[in-house]
Amino acid sequence: MTHIIDREAVHDLLATRQAQLVEVLPEREYEWAHLPGAVNLPLGRLDGAPPPLERGRPVIVYCHDWLCDLSPRAAHRLERLGFGEVYDYGVGKMDWLSADLPYDGHAALVSRNLRRDPVTASLDDALDTLTERIIADPAGMAVVVDGDDVVQGVIGSRELKGADLDGTAERVMRVGATTVRPSEEVGPLVERMDRAKVDHVVVTQVDGTLVGLFGLGDTRPPENDSDQG
């Protein structure tokens, strides 16, 4: 029976069982970005030459995201071909990339181009002392987070203008700030920011926890594949 697993189980199987990672997407998508150590075995090649896999070790297959059906189909096919312990990372590599985890490939994603030390504040921080940190920071803004590090809002020059400096961060923060995931491609994001005349966006994981800040000046040339990980 095929087991559908989550990201935590993938980590566990890799660490404790020496599981084999298999991306079943076409080669072009594999080269764009894939989980470290994964081999590329597109679904259509499973019935060709013997797969480069050991039958005595667990196999984890994955594709793009939870809407992609290639990984469940591949998992069932591998079982039919005699692999006894097959797992399907059902939500796919976009779940991995959006969690700010390492990857191999030439994709230029926000995770490799963000600032991980933005000015942060708690909800109850005094605005008078926070203002000094905001003004001194190149981004000119602070990200307000709660006790679980979940983003609650941002404070920039617009929020500070005319604000009561005796108040707290929560009183003046802008709650509806736009956020993006670490898995966002830099090129399209920069185009959207240019059109919206936005210099910085907050980067979070899917649970709302802060990862960092992406600014238009933060992009850097793609790394060589041998340096990625």
C-alpha cells in the first residue's frame, strides 16, 4: 500500500531509513529545482530500463504540488514493479520550497535573495524606541510579529507619519501587508513590485511565520549548481 506522507515524514525517512528521493516530473522541471539528493525518474520511464533504485530501501516519490497526480501514479507503478516500501510526498516540491528549505537547481527563488535580519518588533514594543531602529535601517520599515513569530503587520514611513510615539507597534502597524513565499520566483515578483511601486515585501512561510524581507536591491546572480544546496 502506498503511504502519503508530509514534509516531516520525508525528513524522518531520509535521516533514519536512508530513503531514496525520486522526482517524477520531466527533466526540465527537475533541473529548475529539486530536493537535494533526489534523482529524476519521469513517470514515462518507469517501465523502461531498470530504475536506479535499491529495492531494499524505502522510496519517496514526489512531483510539483498537491494538484499534480504524477507522484501517486508513480508510487503505484513502483509497487507493481516490485518495490515494497513506497511513499508519496503528496504536496510535492512546492511545499518543500515554500518552507524555505534547501534545493538544487537553477531556479532563482526568493529564498536565495532575501534579507533574513529585518527590523522586527513585538506587538507591545514602544513606538518611540522602535522609530529609531526603523529610520536607521536601509529598508525603512519594521515587521511586527506575535509570540509565535507570525507576522501581524508592518510599520514604515507612512505609518509613522503623525503617529503618537507614546503608543505601541500594534496601534500603528498596517495589518494587511502583502507577503510572499520563499518559493516565489524572483523575476515575476520584481515585475509585480515595479508595477505596484513597492520596494520591499515581507516573506513568510505558509503558516504566516516570518522568514525575512525581499527588496528590489537584494537580488544576486544565480549560483553555480555545484554551489547550491
